[in-house]
Amino acid sequence: MEHIILQEYKQLQQKGKSKYKAKKTSVDGIKFDSQKEANRYLELKLLEKQGVIKYIDRQTRFELQPSYKKNGKTIRAIYYVADFAYIDVKTGKTIIEDTKRI
């Protein structure tokens, strides 16, 4: 199984650059903002195969503040988008992760 994961690492396709100089990368047909984020995805997939975690979700969006009106003007909602969310099988807790790009 580890051999398959190593092959997946080698198949990463680098594309473009972000404002943080991270290289866009694609794995399993999924585009990632950085190779570091793609590598973390592969680690999480391995943990999922081992039964340590389940239900990996990418780009999970959380509303931090809903939109509202002030002085007749609509103020937009504020959102946070996490890189990954998954459930820790041992504890049953949902884990929210953001991969640092710097």
C-alpha cells in the first residue's frame, strides 16, 4: 500500500503559482493550491484507508458572521474555508485543518 502512495506522490502535476509562491498541484483529478496541501491530502487518504479517520471533506466553508444591514447598507457575510475536515474514528470528533503554505 505504501508503494501506491509513493507513486501518487510522484504523479503530482505542478501548475501555476499563487501569491505565496506555492505551486498549484493536481492529485486524483483534484486541484490543490500547493504541493504541501496535496501531500497532506495523500496523508489523510492513507489514514482513511487505515481506518484512523473517515469522511474527508475538502474546502469546507464556515460562516463566521452572517450578512446584516447597517444604515440601509447590506454588509456581506464573512466565511472561513478550511482545507480539510474529517472525523477522528477514535474520538468521534470532527477535525478542521488548514495547511500552512508558508
